[in-house]
Amino acid sequence: MLIPWQAPEKQLLFCSLQTTETTIILYLQMTKTYAFCPSCGSQSKHQHSFYTRELQDLSVGSQHVLIRLQSRKWFCVEADCQQRIFTERFSWLLPYARKTERLQQFLRKLAFSMSCRQAERVAQSCLRRVSHDTFLRLIRSTTIALPQTTAIGIDDFAFRKGHDYGTLICDLNTHQPLAILPSRTSETVESWLVAHSPIQTVSRDGSKTYREAITNANAAIQQISDRWHLIKNAKEALSKWLEQKLPAQIEWSIEHEHQIAELPNEKPIDEPRWQLIQRVQQDHKEGVRISYLAKKYELSRGTIYKYVKQVTPPQKTKRKTKPAQAKLQPYYELIVAYDTEHLTTNQILKRIRLAGYDGSLSALRRFIEPYRANKKKGYTQALIHQISRTKISQWIWRGFQQLNDEQKQVLEKCQHLYPFLEPLEKIVQEYRTIFENRAIEPLIDWMNTQLVNKNSPFHRYSTGLRLDVAAVKNAFASPYSNGLLEGQVNRLKWMKRMMYGRAKPDLLEKRMQYQF
């Protein structure tokens, strides 16, 4: 019987073969007449004894492969050597190992590719006596060479969201994770940085804790604020300011050809939610912490913070306009005008397509059929236009010049209701231009302008920039960014879920550091 097996060493002699339905047993022995002492390296030709080692190797089809290797012991001829008797070594087998090195490499790939329970189930089909504990030991015993670097990135992640947090550190040059710290406190990060003194550059987000830890560890370290977080924080500042100035849905109505710009009608109060808000506020006044309130009412901490600060009762939210009708809204006036000319629905569709409409016929029918029915009954129908606050925020950030003709028509109505939208857009676009050009001096001027005006939507955001101005300047001048940390944190979350969140930090660190 021929099997796809080749001796890993020339001096390895194949003695015999024994097969069963499930197992292939190979009997091997070495033909060398000498061996080298692992302690002193001297060559010895004086054999002491021999014994048989039983090893597992990669399976052949559905049959397990066992190797029974005759291994010999030798006398060390060096008088000064402390090891008087030693066992011969093999290039394809580690000392005391019961599996060949190529089998270990296969199991290692399984262990780092999936959870150990899953790896155990996969290995059972082609190997025997491999438990999930074996895979755990294999991961922990794997030695991973880490690069020496002077530039790192730091970001936090959650072991359990809202409870336990850790810190991920990566090499900015090779993108390899270097360490997972068990917490995100200033003392933990500082002690790690002190132990790794060659660090010269650190990229981070706007965390005050990390800023203080880096400064305390070594004030000469160059700190770089992450550019993505600068953009993200600016967007959040814009959205929070618009929440105070705009309703969730901006509405205006049109009766036939006469435009009537109105503020949204007062909506009914959401009584169940208002009662919940009052209970939350009462518990908070009695001294209950935010984290306990979040557990008690099964809400996020952000929602609890919002409820604690809320003064007015919440209103019932209206169902959002369907996307198809949102496309049709800019053409309501045209449709009404064409309907007065007694055009058919298909003729109206052709006309508004020439004006730029790219929606469906069914959307036009859903609007015009109820309109014609009410018109026959003599009812005056107001055409209600809607646009969400989120969409306005997106337009402001993108820039009004980038909008198409339909969007510009809607924007004109919104600017008539809220005149502050146009100057706000200019402030945002000025910031975006500065950021795209990475112009440091114009950024300082823009920041100072926002700091002077306390009513500016970016006053608080600019205060944070001023406190971290050195790192912000380095973000514009340095090629490094914390973007790779965001990707590595996503990879870490996947691994954490793969291990059901029950693995210790050292095991998670090994998995993150391993590279295939």
C-alpha cells in the first residue's frame, strides 16, 4: 500500500507498516551513529539506550497516522557538561512533543481561526484525542515575535459595554497589535509606556486620560490627534446644535399655487414616555447613579442622560415620509399645475421627468389619485412637504453647492423658515476646506472665531481643540492616523464574540498578535 508520506530527515529509516480500518502505524528509527548534546553541543558516539515514542501525524484520508519512533539516549563525552545523558533531537519534532511539527502547525491554524470548541469539532473528523484544552494550551504556548517600533496607536474597547474597558496598542508602521491592556486608566497606560521607552510618537483620539498618561510617561513623546475623530466630533457638535434649533421633521404646506410657509403644528404629547422620564428624573434627584438607572429601566446611558436633562414633554413622532414620496415632493406644484390643464397621469409623468424627476409612476399615482378625488368633492387640499433634521444636517456638511436642483428647491423653503441655515453652512464649509488643506494657521483663526461667540454651534468643540491644540497641529503635519486602530478594534470584537466573551485578556492578546 502506498501512502503520501515522506521522511522529513534522510537518516530516518522506514522499518515497517501496520494498517487497520481507522489507523496507519509507521515504525521508524534513526540510522545516525552519533548525536549532539543539546547543552554543550559536543558530538557523542556512545549510545546509552533506546525507547519508543508514539507520535500523531497528519491523517491520510479517513485514517489516523501514528508514528512509533525508536529514539535513543547517548552519553555526553564532555567532562564539564552537567548533562551526562541526553536524548537525540529531531528537526521535525520538539522535545517531549507527542505530535509532529507539521501537525502542530495545522492545529495552530485551526486554533487561531476559530473558537477552541469549534476547532475541537473540526479536528475530530481527521485526528484523535484533540480536546479544546489542547488548543488553548497551543495558543498560550505560541511565541509571537513583536516588532520594535517608535510609533504606536492607542484606542479603547469594551470587554463588557458599560462595565469593563481595555486598551489596544498597535504598531503604526507594521499595523500589528502589540498589547492589550486590562483597563484604560491613566496608570495602566503610563506604566506600559514607561516599560517601552523607545516610543517617540503616539496617535490617539481626544481622550483626556490617554493624553495625561502619555505626558506623565514621557513629555517628549509626540502626540497626534486622530483626524477621523476630529471630523466625527465636529459632525456630532453640528447635530446636537440642530437638535435645539430644528424639529425632527420640517414641514410646510402649499394650497394650489399659493405657498403658505408654516411652522409644524403642535403634536400630541407622548404620555407614557413622559411618565417614564419623570420617574427617571425623580430617581436621579434621589441620588441614583446613571449606570444603575440604565440597568433599572433597561435603557442606554445616553438615553438616561437625555431624560435627566429634558424639561418639556416629548411629542409623538410622526411616521417618516417614504423615500418614493420624498423624491416626488419637489414637483408637487408642477403636478397641480399640470392637473389643472387636464393632463393624464402618464402625460404628467413625462412632463416632470423632463424637469428632472427620476421616480416611479406608482409614487405619482399614490399622490394624484387622492388629490383628484378630494378636488371633485370640493375639498381644498394642502400639499404637505416634509424633510428630516438629519437630512438637513447632511446637506449642511456636504455643502449646498453639491445639491441637485430638487434638493435646492427644498432647501429654499427650509431657509425661508430658518434663516440661520445659510451662515451655518458657510462656517461648516470653511472648516472642511481648512481640514482638507491641512492648514494649521487658518484652523487657529477659525477656532478663535468660534470661541469668541458663545452661541456658536462649535463653541464647545473649539474649546476641546484649544486644550489639545499641539496634538491637533501634529495631526495636520504627520502622516500617522488612528484609522488602523478602528479596524483592529472591529477585528478584536469579532474575536471576542467568537470566544463567547469568556476568554482572558492574555488569550485575546495572543489571538490579536498572531499573523497567518
